Amino acid sequence: MTGTTASGVRMHSDPHITQTIAAHVLFHLGRGGWAGSTFVQKLLQTFDVADAPNRLQLAAGFPDYAAAYELAKYTPDGVAVLQARADTDH
């Protein structure tokens, strides 16, 4: 489900993308957020080097991080969407 904020940023309501996951992906991309565990950091590095078929396999095991990563990397306003999500409840 999708909506917009007052500033016009598209809000992505994928239930897999929690505030914490959004923050981890943003941190990985150098766009704010906060670091995840060593495992999460290495997982996101793995998404970086994986080709499309292998990203699909990663998504089967980690749908939450896959959704946030794909949103940030392949959607024009994906980073802004994650930033809005990471700021929720702050």
C-alpha cells in the first residue's frame, strides 16, 4: 500500500520494511540510519555484489532486507521513502 506524506514523499507501507530495517539499509548506503549487527552489514554487502538471480535467492530468506534494499537501489525516491520510514516514531 502506498500513500504520501505532507512533504510529498511516497510512503511505502510494505510490512517487511520496519523502522529498524530502513535505518540499517540507509546506514549501509551512507544516507543516515544506524548500523545493524555484523551479520546485517555483511548481508547488505552481499546484496551489493549479487546478480539478479542471486538477489532473488537472498530475498527468499531475507524478504525484509530485500524489499528495503530493492526500494532504495532501484526506485527513484526509494531513499526518501526509507528515510521517512526510519524517522517514524522519532
